[in-house]
Amino acid sequence: MAIYSSDRRGASTSSSVTAAERGIHPSLPTVENGEYDRSAPPLITWRVFAMGILVSMGGLIFGYDTGEISGFLTMKNFLEEFGTYNPSTGMYAFSDVRSGLIVAMLSIGTLIGALIAAPIANAVGRRLSISFWCLVFMVGLIVQIAAPSGKWYEIVVGRWVAGLGVGALSIMVPLFQSETAPAHIRGAIVCAYQLFITLGILIAYIINYGTNTIDGPAAWRIVMGIGFIWAAILGLGILLFPESPKYAYSRGRKEEAKQTMTKMLGVSENHYKVARELREMKDKLEAESASNHAWYEVFTGPRMAYRTWLGIALQAFQQLTGANFFFYYGTSIFTATGLSDSYVTSIILGTINVAFTFPGLYFVERFGRRPCLVIGGIWMSVCFVIFASVGHFALDQADPTNTPKAGAAMIVFACLFIVAYASTWGPMVWTVTSELFPQRYRATSMSITTASNWIWNFLIAFFTPFITSDIDYLYGYVFAGCCLTASAIVYFFLLESAGRSLEEVDTMYITHVSPRASAKWEAPEAEDLRESGHGYRGNGGKGVKAQL
């Protein structure tokens, strides 16, 4: 007879517990002697750690591309190859339209990639989809590297193709992580996606700094070519992992799902956590399969309009925090403050971005999603108000070297902004949007919500040169207001999901749990979660009886 230890909620038992004694629903999968293993699972297994690292390479692909283009815009050879010569200055430069298109066309591709990723993921699975989109990204890199001198539009086309892969991976990576990682560490694992975005940005900054002095197209082609490494690692490495257990279960591969969950949790096959989650998946799948579902039911299903619009808003406001104002145009911005080497400042910002994403992995589980996002939004708003005020009223924009203290203050508050963003809104939005939706709608809903992120990514990337030309640093007030609005949306509408299974989160939304009371909500222990939510049968969940 096995010896059982206390679980993570603080409950303890003697050496063995039967299903009836434990209060587990009698229709849970049973074991031969009627007993469940209740030993505490490890905090993290090597399989979960390896999965979190490898799959997060999708974030590194995205971050690396973001960081490299920031450096290209001021790189001498890139300007000579694709810019316009100005006889009056004797220098090459990009027009606002051309620089906007080069930067923002990636976002158009990502928008399309995000929207078409879901049906492919549902048809062939999460793993094969990730490999396919890595290949698409590589094709985009080839088009850009092969672009001849003067053909700037080939760079634009290549970035659009690469964007298809980046956008699809921005869906597939958090989706695979959220469906595979154990509930008690799911938030940190999904946040690792953002950590690798920040790491990719920093790596690109460093490589740009190293190649910037090379005379010739190798200065930027080397940077682009290194992008193949990240895509190859992810595209091939993902094939070494099993399919996500929730996807496998939804396709009838129940034993495969059970084995994957057992290995990821690091427990025995008769562990009560495995049995409980299998039962939850069974109940939710039966409820979701009770009728045919059309794609538009991501808006008409049970509480789906609420969740889908909330996800759209959260992803939009992740962009409207203004972080990419620094990441896309960082070298240009800090050149305008009078710095002699803006590449170095970008590396400093990138280092801060990486360093302070690590606390976010801890905060998301220790303090929960809601408090971190609310406080982070307020903090970022204050930083942008000061940054914009100093830039507009104190900085000598004609000759920034006349106001060195103003330039230094702007850099300090840009850094403080990055600290807040990296530890809250950067990683945690990917986490909460991957937790909002039930299995049947998850891929489609995440495609729609992430498309919102890429729409605003494009709008900010394309229009920023025009806006800053007209109102300079007053642009920061717009982002400051958006940060406050984002905090309010989280406070009034987002439920706390830390430490809960995805099926429990679904039940919370269906039963109209108050956002402000959601952290104290107790999940049903001895009841079927489907009964708790009263199911969602019928056409698109119409007529669902919600527990108020």
C-alpha cells in the first residue's frame, strides 16, 4: 500500500483514500483497489521545464524579428540599399511611408497568420502546426535575405510572409503551453513565451550592435540569417514532444492524454489529480459535443461574447500600453535625445526587459493575474506621463545635447516603464487569454483575440512616424490614458484564474462569478463541474441556465 502525503491546498490524509472518502465524483475513472494516490506532485518536472523552454522559442522568433528591424532603420548599409538619397544632406534616409511599411508589414502578415492558425491547428494538431509555421517563417527570411539593392518592396513582402509564421506561432505557443502545463504552474509556463520575446529582442540588439560596423549587406543579412536557428530549433524540437493532452482527448485518444498528463505532472497513473482532470475534460467535452457548433458561437456560446470581447480588449491594450513605441523605434528615439550610440541604449532597455520578465514568472502565480495587471497598468501610465512631459516641455529637440538632464530623465522613465511592462502586461496577457476559453472554442477564440493584438501592432508601427512628426513626445499621453483604461478593464471584468484548471475557469465564467470575488471562489470538489455550470447544451449555448 502506498503512502500518501498532503496536497498543495494543505489537506492531508492517511496512507490511503478511497474515491468515496475523498469526495471525488463516483464516476471518475477508478483504479483496481478503489484508492487514489494523493501524494503532492513536484512543483515542476523536467518534461514541463523542457517543454516550456523549447516551445517558448516561438516567442524568441517574434522578439528577434522585432529587435532586428529597430536596428536596421538606422544601419548605414540598409539605408543605402533600400532608402532614398537626399542631395541636400548627402545622406540616405527612409520616408515615413517606407519605414512604416517595412516595420508594419510584418504585423499585416501576423494578423492573417493568427486568423488562419486555428482551423489548421484543429485539423492536424498543435505539434504539426507549430512545425509548419516555422517553415513559413523561414521562407519569409529567404525572401528578405535575397532582396537585391533598391528593391525595398521585396523586404516588405518577405516581412509579410515571415509575419504569417510569427502570427500563427503567437497563437500556437500559448495554446500548446496552456493545454499541456499543470494548473499550478501554467501561468509561469505561458509567461515564458513573453520571456523569450524579450530575450529575442535583446539578442537582436546585441547582434545589430556587433554587425552595424560591417561595410556591406552582410551587416543586416547576417542578422536575418541567424533567425533560421530559432525556427529550426522549434520546428524540429516540437516533434519530440507528445500532443497536448486536451487536444488528444478531444480526438478520442484518451490513453495518450492520460499518459501525457501523468508524465507532465510527475505522478502515478492513479493519482487523483489525473483522475479529476480527466473527468473534467470528459464532462466538458460531452457538454460541448451535445450539439453542432459554428465558428460564430465564439460570440453566441455560453458567456462567450463576454470572454471573446474581453480577450480582444486585453490583447489590444497590451499593444496600447506603448511598449512597441520603444522596441520598434528605440534607436531612433534615443538618437533624438542626443545619445552618441543609441544601439547601446537599446541593449540596456533590452536587458532590463529580459531581467524583469523573470519576476513576472513568479508574480503571476504568487500574487495572481488581476493585482499584477492593475498595478502594472497604473505604473506604466505614470511613467509615460513623465516621459512625454519631459520630452515635449524640457528637451531641446533641435539640439538635444543642450538639455542632457532631460534626455537622461527620459531614458530613466523609459527603463522604469519597461520594468513594469516586462513583469506584468508583457507576459501575463498571453497567460490570461489562453485561459479564458473552453476546449471547443479555444483555438478559434485565441485566433480572434490575438488578431486584435496584431491589428494594433500594425497601427502603432505604421502610424507612429507620422504622429511623432506632428505632436512629438505628446504621443506618450495617449499611451498613458490607454494604460489606465487597461487597468480598469482588468479590475471590473477579468476573473482570477491562478492555480485553477482550465475547466474550472470555464465554470467560473459560465456561473457569473464576480471578478472582484473570483480569487476567493471555491471549485466544486465532490460535484461534476458540468453540473455546477448547468451545462451548455443547445444551439450555441442558447437557453443555458447560469448559476448566479
